[in-house]
Amino acid sequence: MEASDGKEETPLSSALSRFQLSEDYGFLLPNPLTELPAPYGPWMEIARELPQLIASHRLRSRVHQMPQLSTRHLRGHEELYLAHLVLSFITMGYLWQEGEEGTVKVLPRQLAVPFWEVSQALGLPPILSHADFVLANWRRKDPSGNLDPIISLPGGESLRGFILVTFLVEKAAVPGIKAIPQAIRAIRQLDEETLHQALQGLATAIGAMGKALQRMHDYVDPAVFYAVIRIFLSGWKDNPAMPDGLVYEGVSEEPMAFSGGSAAQSTILHAFDELLGIRHSQESTAFLHRMRDYMPPPHRAFIEEIGRAPSLKQHVLCSGDERLRAAFNRCVTALADFRSCHIAIVTKYIAVAKAKAGRVAVGGWAGRPPAALEAKGTGGSHIFSFLKSVRDTTRDGLISA
């Protein structure tokens, strides 16, 4: 898992680096920074204490005492990503410190203005997204390779497990991400052998993602996820607990609405769908395309680039090559199986957990299950109908004999 240094640039690394993708880490930020420059000490101090500050109901008062800091000392996208991570976690804690019945209408200027500026610089929305929660939120805990989140929220070991299992899913996808430019190049060069190898690599990677996702059962307590963690991933769009959105003081007098963190904000499945020519329902497509606004712009551009490439499915159909058809169908089946696995996880962690729901205390923060999210995902979708729909339309992408 060590980052590569001093490698010669290959056509593959060049194709990936244009989109801020890594041959070793895919969409994950390689070796994220864990410290901001000295002027931003007040942000880091609060961020490191977030679970305790939220549990003791002191976070809002600490934010009100926070100095107004300029973002002009931030240099390069690594510092900007860490600043976005820190400010997004503080924002979610500030909003949901008192649960869904104690929300606020205004994000104070000393938090809202720098968060907006950093978001504008990165092309990300001013809210916690998958890019913050997972892609930029990992560090090596010790030389043996054990990992920890950089910033945390209430949820204890279950939150740590949720972040790091999702990290493992992203990491498992890397060979599949690398297979995409290989497959596109092979189609253009009519190189059926390389295309077959790329499709085999893609199917294997999707299978590995499913195995990584299954580890959620080992590391995340459903009751803690449902009653404690979920609310801190919730946004202020399509959320009855915050029907008017949120005013970012010093940015706009009108409230703005943004969706909460969602697995649909991960670029992986969007990219695989685009390559395999999977077409979802109009409603699901509209939601998925809205979730692309929560991805780093270079990652969005990667999906768009795949969409402009020659059609893989059409190439396989026209080739009449049975080996290619079988390899293509293995990829589609693996993707549908992964989505079935995701449905099983969501059933356990939302539907079953809801049936058993009660108040849960973790690290001093007593969470009550958020009523506003009973039928919805944190991104605002009607979660079960959405997940089943995209799984079924994935299966429809199979090429029949």
C-alpha cells in the first residue's frame, strides 16, 4: 500500500493522472496531509476534539469563539482537501449537535465563509461529501499499515469501521479503474486479447469490492450506525428536518440546500456503468447525475471522458466474439451482485436496525434515530426503491447469447 515514487510515466499513468487518479490508490487521495499550516491551528484543534465537543454540547460555543481565518495561506490541492475535510466535519457536528430537533438555520460566518471559499477552489459543495468522508480522510496509524481516519465524529469504533471499510472498497476497485483506459485503448486498436484481459481484470476487481464491503458486518454495529452515525451524514436538501436549507452567513442571505454524504457520490460505480453501457431509469439517472456534483471535478471529467469513448457494449456485440461476450457479462453480473450486496447491507443497517431502534449512547453522545431519514438515504434518495432499481437495470445490461 505504499505510494509509488519515481516511476516512469506510462500511457496508463498519464491517462489516470489527467483526472487526479492514482495507479496505486484510484480515486483515493494518495497519502493525504494530516496537518494544516500553523495559521489554521484553531480549526485543527476543534476538529480533533469533535466527538467530545459534540457529546458535551460544547461544539457550537467553540465555533462561535473561532477566529475568522483567511484561506489565502492554503497552498495546493492537498491542503485545500484537508481544509475542506476539517470544515465539513465541523459543519456537520455544528448542525446536528442537538439532533434533528435542535437544528439551526444559519452557519456562522467564521465557519461559513472559509468553507465556501475552500469549496469554490476545489469545485466541491460546502457540505460533507464522500470525497471528504473517505477519499481524503485516512492516515497510517503505524508502520505496519494499520489505518485511521484523520478526523472523526460520534460513533466510536463503528464510525472508524464504516470509514475504513469504505476505504477498502475504494482500494479494491483500483485494478478495475486501471482496466478502463486499457479497455478503451484496446477497442480503438481492435486489440481483442488486451480487451479480454481488461474485462477479466474489471470483473475480478468488482468481486473484490464486494468482499471488502462484506467486512462492514465485522466492524460496524447496526444500532450505532442507525441511531448515531447517520444523522451526521445528513444534508439539508430533501430533508424534512431542515426544509428551508441553511444560510451560509457572509456568503448569501438566502438559504442553500445540499445533499448529505452518500455512496452514490463515489465515482467508481458511475465509471463502471459508463464503460459497460448500463442505463438506469429516468428517476435513478437524475439522482445519480445530481450526485456527480459532489465529486471532485477531475473525477466527474473521468466519467464524461468514458462516455465520449467508443461503446464497449456495441464493440462486443459487433465482434461476435464469444469470449468477449462472456467476459463482458461477467463484469455486468459482478456489478449486479455488488449492488445486491449493498442492498443486503442497507437492509441490515437501516430496515432491521430501524425495527430495533432505540436511543444509543456512544462516547457520551446519546443518539436518537432521525425520523426524517426513516425512508431515505443520507443523500436524499428513497433508498430501497433506488437501490433495487439500479441493481435490476444493471442486470438488464447483460448481452444475451
